[in-house]
Amino acid sequence: MARRFMAAAAVGAMLLVACGNDSKSSSTTAASGSAAPAATTAGVATTAAGATSAPADTTAGSTATSAATSDTTAPQAGLVGDKPATAGEGCGLNNGQKATGAPIKLGNVTTSIPGIDFSTGPAMMKGYFDCVNDNGGINGRPVQMLEENDNGKPEDAGAAAKKLIETDKVVAMVGGFSILDCPVNADYYTQQGYNVIVAGVPAECFSSPNIAAVNMGPGYSALGAAQIVVEKGAKNKIVTMTGKSPTSDYNDSLAGLYAKANGFQWEDLQPELPISDPNTIILDAVNKAGDGGAIVLNFTPPEGLKLLKAAEELNLIDKVIWGSSTPLNDNSVAAALGQAWAGKINVNAELSLLDDPRPEMELYRTVSAKYNPDAPLGSFQQMGFMIGRIIVKTLMDMPPADVDDPVKVNAAIKGIKNFDTHIVCKPWYFGGLPAGNVPNNYDYNVVPDGTDTMTLDKDCFKIAEVEPILTAVRKAEVDQGLNVG
């Protein structure tokens, strides 16, 4: 189908706009997400054009207005808080004994090429599997992770999935971090009966019933940032900014719907990448936003920093209220911005604080130090660890005789719900919903502390419903009890 296929160049360009570098610091922060493109509206999800173009204004309606005026906090039942993690304590059986016997094979397709390298995510997942295998495995048996690189080529992505399923005989596809896997292979996975857990990058990772991501994309993340700048008093106009690419019209479209539904003027600016004249670009943006208006950035850290440092140089920081999608949630960004930006830019964060003291995050840090010691703490690694925790717990809860049967394993994956983890705001679930799956739809807001750390400014809040997928997702969450803990 057309919507399942994107040219590698188009998706790569989208990624460079929307996907942040992983954190290079192990000091305390809220993790940056991969900021993948999120789900399209239900009405346009069947075409490639629909996946990348702005949703129609008619989908915004009153839901965005009510979200802005009444519910950016999330006090209701269902937030994870300090609940015990569903996966329990430690790795695997947590018995200190080596797993033995035939391995249980799990596969993923990941992009690892110059400039687009997601390999740190699966590497952390493998580190967790190594810890599991050192502690009794899956009821005594080891886990084996088989990873294929799509090389940024659609034909390689398709061949990789077929090799893993048909030749290597993996029982599940989990932990792929790919720019191509979802659009190229979603239909194939459906045909093969595989329910796939990913760190989502393109839109099809969020609009395919048989794929569920642990993260969200730049559409929802920029929307969350727009909610915060409105809450903090922005006036009259919101200007969103993202780099020019074949998919850039979608990146800020949900923030635009939210702005207009709440009585704001909205303008989206799309400078060419890499940014060569940040002073001119940011001065133009601030002038267009007007005094007291808002600017929401949707860039990777290198490009975003160019604009923010230019704003500082031109004494523009206090002219507007600043927001950003997840990629700028990185300690290196806080350090580069320094005291001038303390508390001045609101960054949407999809995952918990890296120094979160709750047990699940403490286990992540401990496993990372022992089994993935060369990697920094960061969002991709958090995602890999979280996916590892989800699939290991799922397999351990199955009858031992069933874990080699892909049909039974993928039925178990589809049935995952109320998976409590301290890494995302609410319990995670797979869903298998007709319109697509967005199980991570509550976020944090963080701000730089003026030295070298992104700090929590607002705890978990609800991303506004400005398009049909998230509305359908939230209804299913209630009707099916998917994330009530």
C-alpha cells in the first residue's frame, strides 16, 4: 500500500528535522525523546500525503479549547506515580544464575548509518537482555536479540524483516529504531501475524494497528509545548518553527490546530537545513510572533541551539514565550544555553527524569553501568530498556511451552495493558486499535536551570486532542481499561 512506503530520502529528511540527538551527558535530566513523527488523523492515514500534511481545521473543534482551558494537569487515577513496576525487581528471575538451553529469539530492524544512528537504543535493550541472561533468563532460558540494519534503504528494510521472521525464526519483533521499518513492513507484519513494539520514528509507527511505540512524535510533542506556552501567558500569536523537509508540513500542524482553536494566530516557519543565518531567521520569527507572543521550536539540538543563541545575542529572549518539542531536552543544551536561558524555554519531555529516584529508573542506571557502560544515559537508551522490560515480563508470564510459538507470543504482546513503569507518565499498553496506537500521550515540561541541567517544571500533563487518532485512543483506554494501572 502507498502509505506503507516512503522514499529513504524523504524519511531521512524528516528525521533530521524531527529527531533529536541522544543525550551525551550522564548527569541529571529529563530524557529527550527521539521525537518521531506522530500519528496522522484517522481521516488521512491511508495515504502517504495524508501522513505528512497538516490535518484539516475541522478536526480541532472544542476538544483543543477545553484542553487549553481546563486540563493540562493529570490528577486522575491511572498515573503511575510510585506504584511498583509491573516487571518487578531486577532482571529476569533475579537469581544470579546463568540461563541455559535454546535461546528465545527476538528481532528488530534499526537504522544505523552516518548521520542517522539509532543503535544506542537496541544496544541498551541488549544490555538488559544480558542482565536477564545472567539472572535466570526467561524461566531458565536465555534471550537472543537479532538486529538487522536497514541501511537507510527501503529494500534493505523489507529484506531485513523477512530474514528475521522467515529465516531466523524470531518469535517477536521488538525494539526497532528505524526510519523505514514501519512504513515498509507494517503490512508484512500484519500478514505474518506479528505485533511489533518499537521506538517510533515515521507516522506509520503511530497509525498502524499492529505497531505500538513507547514514545511519541514531533506532532504531539510540539503540541504539548504549545499547550505550555499558552498556559504561561502567551498572547495573540504562536509561531512554530521546523526545518524544511518533505514531511515538515505535518511536524507543527497539531500545534497549529491547537493555537487556532484557542483564538491565536498561527504561523509556521520552515527554514532550510542546516541553518546558515540564525540571526536573521530568529529575528524574523520574534517579529512575527510579536511582543508577548510565543515561539515553539521543533529542531534537533544543533539547529535549535543556533537559533536560541542568536536570540540571546540579539536580546530577544524576553520578547516572547519560548517552547520546544522533545529534542532540546538534553543536558548539553542546558549547559550551552547557560544562565541567560534559566527557566526561559519550555521543553516537552516524553520520558522521565534521568535522575528519577524510583526503582525502575534506578535499575536502568544500574544495568546501563554494568552492561552498557560506554553509553551515556539518554532517551534512546531509556526506550530500549523499557522495551526490554516489557517483552521479558510478557514472555515470563507465558507458559514455558508457548514462548517458541510466534502466534502465542504475538497474541500475548497484543494483550499487554496496564504495564506500570516509572519511565513514562501512565501505564503502557499495546492496544491494537483500529486508528493506531499512541499509548504514550501524557508528557512532562522541563526547563534549563541556568547551569547544565534540564529540570522538571511541570509533572505529567495531558496532550490535547486535536485530531481523531488521539480521541479514539483515549476512548479505547477508558472503554478497555488499557492504562488504569
